[in-house]
Amino acid sequence: MDGRPASGDQVVSITVHRCVVRIVRRGGWSWGPDPRGLVQRALEALPDLLAGHFEEHLTGDGPDMEITEPVRLTVRLSALPSGGAGSVLTAGAGFAIEPGPASAVEQGFASFDRDSGPVPRPLSGTTPETGPPGAPSEPDHAPVVAEEVEATPADLFGELAERGELAAVLALLPEETLRTYLRVLRTAAASSAAHSRAEEPIGALAAELARRPSVTHDDDTAPEATSPLPRTTFDPPSPGVGAWRTAETTVCSALPFLLAGPLSRTGYLDAIGPALAGVELLEEAPLFAAALAYKVLDAPERGWRRTGEAQVAAAAFAGLASAPDLTGFARRVSPALPLLNGVLALSLCRGHDPADPLVVTGVDDGLLLVDGQGTFPIAWAAEAAGLIPHWQACGRPPVLVRDSPLPPACLRELAAAGVRFVTDVRPVRADPLTRLPWRTPLWTTGGVGPRLAAEFPVLAGRTAELARALFEARRAAPLAPERALDRSVGLAASLALGMLAWMLWRERETPDPVLALTRFADLSATVRYSRDTVSVKLPLGRRHADLWRGGALTDVPGVVWLGGRTLTFSGG
């Protein structure tokens, strides 16, 4: 490509041997009417971007120069002709050109800092040829491929702020999590490159902490607090992390891989990296993936012993050579889990119709809040007060409380918070409930219609099956005393299964996460690993056809536990 004129009529040429262009969308659900046009505008802008970046080296006479270090340029597409708001273009040189369509754009996080300029060095001779004599000339523009960009907590909170969802997510987080990530963001803000990105989230987290009545203004909320997280109580990383799987393998169930697409659509997949990075566990992301896989594989025998096939499938999904031990990781990762749970819960709360009921059931010495219509689990809390913010975010809908092991005073706490509910739990004297005139024993706080009583048996039954299958029978880390990891990946797996069922069967039957779990549990697959992709090959048949028609076999780019590789699906 030609650069800007140097002196007189002289034109300086810049030859780019390898280039990666990445289009990043922040917020929204669409690339607009012309996604290919975004790519074309980005490619057309490259000559001027490079010429401006190397302007000082393009003036005057001198020897040819070779740039050996990576070059990264960042510009908003809105600054280009016919730009669209909210899009960011990141162009980087020094990465291999990969074959692929020119429209291979992806959604994700981007780095907003500009790397320091590379150090040019003179060439001993003229610029070498890019190929042997007589070889076909390369195309004018390199194919657009994915570039892995490490996301940070500042990126995640900054993107939530840009979408106007930061305050809603923070309202769902416990105080300990708010303090943890406030310290992380303040530490990151000490870097000039991340200061502008972290400034707004820091203010939002501090404001949310100040709003909590039980919070005192100590060093955690003081503006000058920038101490990093203590790590004295963390166990050393499991030895299996870092042993990447490279050989082709056959797995007994492809279901863990099918979870990635739905989780990517909700934004949960993009949040895993920043959440783990905030507690310095990004390198242990494969362990989180293994825990997620165990939630949809065969239940462990005797409550703790896994079959060899389940271990192979979990390791393959995590990209590891062998199945890792998750006992220590379950404790180390606990500070990051509420943030992931909050991102997941917000995606469900925002899409809930206030006219549809929620269901509450007792699970794991606490309460599970479930979207009744799709049987999507929204949140788990140790007591009723922990579910109130989620109920409010859903629009204060009516609630069905299922007869199950409930915490003491659960019904009274729900009623005191203004929740309208129907329950088949026999109230005690202090519970402010009245008997509902119905054919089965039901009680209510009032303000609910007979439709809830009619729907109660079906919705309560589905919720009970969900709790048994994904929160009781299948334990991700059965020997770990902490259950937070189990519950967190249970929420994520249930959401992904529910979305999968909705995508495939919503027109012919009622979608249900347990339905997807049952039908795809024994769908085997062959998994191949390459430098840039992890390919999952499914056997042809009715299930493959359903997945293909429902759009469940689309590529999933930038999977954090696979080193940023793209997860692809095929049949055969």
C-alpha cells in the first residue's frame, strides 16, 4: 500500500506481510444492515492509519526499514466515513494471515491502549520478495480473522456501563464481591492505559457500596484505596492446568460443547475471562470449563466417583490432556462467581414478562429462583432476602413457592418484602397467608389470580426435576466443602440447556432444560484440535438435523479456556 508523499513527488510504499483486522461490537444484538460493509471500510482505512502511525519514518531519504515488532492501531468506525456508532476497529500487524471469508467478524472485548511504536531497523539490502518468482500475487486485502485480546475486569464493567446495565448488575452482587472488584479496578486505574476505562465503573461500585445500609466507609470505599487482592489463602494452581490436549479424541457426549453457543449469546462466555482475571485465576479458566462440563455429563457414582468416559469428555471440553481435580479450585474461584451469576441473572431478568410467574424451591440449603415459563434458573440465595433484588429486576411478578426444604421464616420474609405468592407449603401461625379456594391445598398472600393455582402443579413439577437433575444429582466438585462453584455452573448449564431446548423445539413442545439434557446426553462426537480452532464433529441423524436447523451449530469464537480458539461444529 502506498504511504503519504514524503518530499516532492516521492511516494513511500509500506509493505504489510501479515495483518489481522478485528471488528468489535459493543452492545446491541445486530451488526446492522451491511456487516460486510464494516469489514470493507476497515480494510479501506488501513493505508491511512498505517501512514499516519509511521509518518515520522516516511519523510526524507534513507534506507528501507523493516518493522519486526507487532503494531496495533485502534480507531472507532464512527470516526470513518459512514461510520456506525458503537463499533471499534482494531488493526494489528505481525499476525499470520489465515484463510477465511472476508466477513468473519466477531463480537468481543477489545484493547483500547495503543502499543508503543516498534523500533525500525535498517535492512541490509532491498526489500525481499513476498514470494518466489512467478507465484500468484496475493490479494489486495488480507482475510479478516479473529485475534485473541485478553479482557480485563475494567473491560467487562466498562462494557456494562456503555450498555446502561452496570447499575442493574451491581444491585445483584453481594458486598464482598463489590469490594473485591472495586479494589481490582482501583489497582488497574493506576495504569494510565486503563484509567479512563475504569473511572466510571469505580464510581458506580463505590456508589453501590455506599447505598448498602450495612456498609461502613472504610479503606475499601476510600478513593485512595488501591491495594491488590490478598492471595495468602489461595491454593497453588492444579497441576493439570497448562497441559493442553493436542490429539484427536472421541467423547461420549458432545453436550458440554453445545453449551458454549447459548452462553455466548447471553454474554456469559465473554464475562468468564474478566471475572477470573479479577481474582488472578485467568490461567485456570480450563478448570471452570471442566466444572461446567460435569454438570451435563453422567452423575458421579456414589456421589463422587466419575466414570472414565465422563473424565475424558470434561477434559476434552476444557482443552486439557487429562481431567483436573476441582476441589482446590472450587475454593479459589469463589470470589469471582457472584459476578458471573449476576451477568447471567441480568440477562434473564431483563427478558422476563412480569405477567409470568417465578418459582421458588429449596435447593442446597438455600433457595433457587426459576423463571416458570422456560424453567430457566435465575439465582440461588441462602435466604429469601437474597432473591428480592432479582424479583424486583424481573418486574415484581407473582411467585409460586414449592413445598421443599425451605429456610426458616422463608414465607414471612417473602411476604414482608411485598412478594405476591401462592404456595403448597402449610403455613405456621406467624405466616400471613390465607387458604386459597382450590381443589388442592394452596395458600396465598393475596393479589394473585386463579391462573397461578392452575399452573402450579406443572411449573412446580418441572422445577423439581431441574433441581434434582442439575443441582443435586450432578456435582461439579463433589469433594469440595464449598458449593458455590457447583451452584454457579449449575445456573449456567441450566440456562444454556433451556436456551438449546427453546431454539430447537419451542414450536412443537414446551422447552425444558431437562429435556435437552436427556436427549443430548449420549450424543457422541469426535473432537479435533488445531492452532486456531477446536472442531467438534457430530454423527449425522435426527439430533444433528435438529441442531443444524435450530442454529445451534454456529461457530463460537474466542473461547477463553481454549486459549482464544474458535469452537466449530460439523457433521459426518
